[in-house]
Amino acid sequence: MTAHAYLIDDDDAIRDSLSWLLESRGVPCLSYPSAEDFLAAWEPSLAGCLVLDIRMDGMSGPELFDILNERGSKLPVIFLTGHGDVPMAVSALKKGAFDFVEKPCNDNELVDRVIAALQLDENQRVAASDADSVNSLVNRLTTREREVMELVLAGKLNKVIADELQISMRTVEVHRANLFEKMGVRTAVELAQRLAGKR
């Protein structure tokens, strides 16, 4: 799915000018006149980031942000704020918003922040995909191979693993070779690196 900057602002002129600005820098953009409109279009697979006005008729930006968080959205959010909205924006940052930009804003600075948010979203998706692929590899291991893997990761020698699992050392060597092959690694160090952060 193509990543977009999702621009949500109830001011037509701001939406038009920001859409033009983002697209002039090569950032695909979809715009919505209200939080409710975006929420109706939202789905978990959306990629990109939100550029979200704090104050709008109907649902406010922070209200939409809270709903998206409840739904498990990982899209980075940049809030557009008027001068008086800075405390609200700081509160949103504490809840995990990516950034806030005060209106009227420096055009290039805003686009730079959007590009940084798009990069963060892509990095998060790659990391999640890597974790999924490692998990699927682990799921292919037999129960015994997993037991051997845990003891290999604990730094135990084949002889110790054989004693702990009450199996022969030759059997440990076979399980170890099989699990290394299934996990696509050659050494215990590579195995630990592949599983780092994915366990």
C-alpha cells in the first residue's frame, strides 16, 4: 500500500495549500475536511502519517488521535496548532504524537517533518514484518528444537544440553543443526542476533 500524508483540516484553503505543497515535494497526499471523514476511511493497513489540525468543527484533532490510539493505529501524527493550542499539542506529544507545528508554519519545515514521519512509519513496518518473519521461523521448530534453542541461547554446551534434556549428545547435534538450518543461521551468535528484540 502506498504511503500517504493524510491531511485533516476543516479549513479548505489550508487543505488545498498544504496538499499542493506536499505534492510539489513528491509526497502523495489525501485530504479530509473533518476527523469524522478520516475515521470513516481509516483502516489498520493504512501507511504514512497524519497531519492533523487540533481545533476543528465536530471531533477535534486530539479526540481523533485518542480514538486511533485505542484502535491500535501506529501512524505517526503531526499536529497543526494555533498559538493558543501549544499546551494541548505538548499533551499529545506525551501520548505519543510525532510532532507539532505552529500555524502559520514554515512550508519546508513542515514538509521535512512529514517526510521524517513517513520514514518512521516505514521503519516501523519493516521492523514489524521482520518480527513476523522471525516468529514464523520459530513456529516451524519442533518442541525439542525449541528446547535445544533455549539452552543454546543460554550459552550451554552440547554435553550440558544432552544432560539437561536427558538425550544423547548426537541427538542434540542433530536438533541443533536442524534448528540452525530452519532459522537460517550458522552460529549461536547469529541465532541470538536474529532473535534479538523478537522474543
